[in-house]
Amino acid sequence: MARVKTGTVRRKRHKKILKITKGQFGSRSKLFRRANEAMLKSLWYSYRDRRTRRRVLRRLWIARINAAARLNGSTYSKLMYLFKKAEIGLNRKMLADIAVRDPGTFKALVEQAKSV
């Protein structure tokens, strides 16, 4: 059986990798081996950081709710307990958005939770 050379297949694979790493610094976008390492690392970082982003955003929402709660004479933990008791089913993302964009509505929610 004749030997098969990988000319066109290899070129296609290399071009694909180099296209993915186009914005990388220095040889990471020019040399195939360095580009391949950079691509594998970047794919791993993107996978990892999709999970990290959820943690970071949740921390941001909690900080915003806590700041708004303290302006209304409460704390985050007490306020979340009151919301649960009053059966106000807003998630943290929505509460943080209301706290930032519409403090009057947030104050009304706090008053409604405290009245129960």
C-alpha cells in the first residue's frame, strides 16, 4: 500500500488553528505548535470561566441587594428571610436590578416584606 502524505490535510488543520489564535501575542499566533498550545489553554479557560462568571455575578447581585437593604434599614440576610416569609418570589438577579434601577420599587418591596 502506498504511503499517504498529509500535505493538504495538515495545511488545513494548521490554518484552522492559526485562525482561532489570530489575536494572540507574538509567536502564539504565528507558529503552529505555540498556537495550538494557546488554543487549548484558551478553550480550557473559557470552559472554566463560564462557571466562574455565575459565581462572580451572584456575588455582585448580593452586594447590590445588601447595599440597598441597608439604605432601607435592614441587612441582606434579614431581608432575604423576610422575602421568603412574605412569599416574594423574586430571584437575586431581579432584586439587584430593581435595587439599582428603581429604588422606590425596592423600598416598596421591603415595606411589603416587613408588614408580613
